[in-house]
Amino acid sequence: MRKIYTIGETIYDIIFKDEQPVAAKPGGALLNTSVSLGRLGADVSLVGDLADDVIGRYIVKFLNKNGVNTDYIYTYTNALSRLALAFLDSANNAEYSFYKIRKEGAAHLNYPEIKKDDVVLFGSFYAIKPELHGELIKFIERSRAAGAIIVYDPNFRAAHRHELPSLKPMILKNMELSHIVKGSDEDFLNIFGTDNAPSTFEELKNITDAALIYTANRHGVWLHTPQISDHYDALAIHPVSTIGAGDTFMAGIGYTLIANNITFTSAHELTKESWDILIKNSIQFSGHVCMHYDNYVSEEFAQKYKLA
């Protein structure tokens, strides 16, 4: 089976509703993606780092239980794990407070060897940390040269907008090396100042030949490539929590590339039929995760799609 590699941080999420904690679980954008993929039966590995404390050991155990390979997670001794407090508003959208990992010394990641047609999913703030970005870019360049499919989700929130002048060059480099750039309307408003998919794609074309998947919550999803422009409706649901929706959309992309044996050297090669399957699966996955407090698809849902 082709392999999927996700690159991202490990966090322990504590979720609050009406000022009371209602759930607590391992999180982090690409960790969430990994767990969904593991439950779906994909051969998935998480590349990241964590602390060798109670929370860190629990996260590793949780990942392994859900089918995620943790061989490429670097563990810091004498360190404390990352935490995120997520406060849900009346529409069940989250506002976050993050608490960074506490460790001594430099950051480290263990990168795997990538083969042709493997899939690399990366993004969020982890992908633009100055202390990690140089080695990350070397890995992405090696992966692309080896024939892997690269998918990037900037997941760039308003809390970091004041840092954009220093961070934007790293975001643009990540986009440049990707085959697919998937992001939300909020992400692209914060990065480019654009408020619609066509204008965002015009910005993207100045950087890369990647396809754009532009998500806008209840307004649906837009796809833009040089050959195709299309819109897909969102599911008509009343969400319990939107935490993990974008991460699970990313899982839908990775899953569909493997399940339907979709390969390419440029995203422009994909047919309209392939894009339809990929985006409709991703909408189903992300819609499902909005119906509970977990950040990943449920085991019952995963059984319907599980890879052999």
C-alpha cells in the first residue's frame, strides 16, 4: 500500500463550553488528520515531536491504538507537553489559547525516506516555525523529487496576523512546493487579504502551479485549477463542534488519493471525476466530525470506508 506521512505538532486539547470543560483529547492539526487516516486503514505515519511526560506517553499510546505509526516522532526528555484550551462560542466555533512545549535545547524532527506516489500532508503553524522550516523544506523538496504528492494546508489564523511579514515567505515557499493547496476563507483572508476563491487563485498562480481547494464552512468548497473551476455544496448540518473539521478534510484528501489509486506529477492532470470524488469524500468526512466533540472520524464511521 502507498504510504501517507503527516507532519505536525502534538497537543493535548481541553475543550470548554459555557466556561466548563466538556472534553479532553490528543490534538494538533495533522495529528487529527493522522488519527482519522489510521482509523480508515491507511498506512500513515506522523512526523513530529513531543515530551516524555504523562501527556506525551498517552499521546503515543493513543496514536498507536488508532493505527498511526509513531517511529518518526522525536521525544524530548525533561520536557512538558503542549496544551491547547479551546473555548466554543454559541455557534460552536472555537477560540484557542495555546501553551507551547517546554524543553531544553534545539527542536528536532526525524524524517522518513519517501517513495514515488506516497502522500505528504503538512501545514498549520508547525510548518512555518523558523527553527524547523529549513529542514522541513529540504524534506519536502526530496519528497517531491521522489515523486510524492504534496498537500499543504496553511491553517493560518488571525492570532498570528501581526507576524505575517516574517512568516509569509515561509508560507509562500510551502505553497510553491505543493501540488494541492487547501485552505479556508479565513486562512486566505489573513495571508493574501482575499475574500473569495477566484481572487485567491489569482494570488496562488503567482507562486505555484498547485491546485486550490478553498473551503468556506456552510458556503461550501471551491476548486480551482487552470482547467477547472467548480463549487461543491456543504452538508446541511447543525455542528456540535467545528474543531478538527479542516483536519478531517485533509484526511479525506489523503484517503481518496490512496483508496482510488489517484497518482499524478501535476494536479492539473486530474480529471473532473477524480476531483469530484476527492472533494465530496472530504466534505463527508469533515461534516461528520462536526457532529461530535472528537477531532477525528469515529470508528463506526471509518468502518464504512475502511481500506482493505
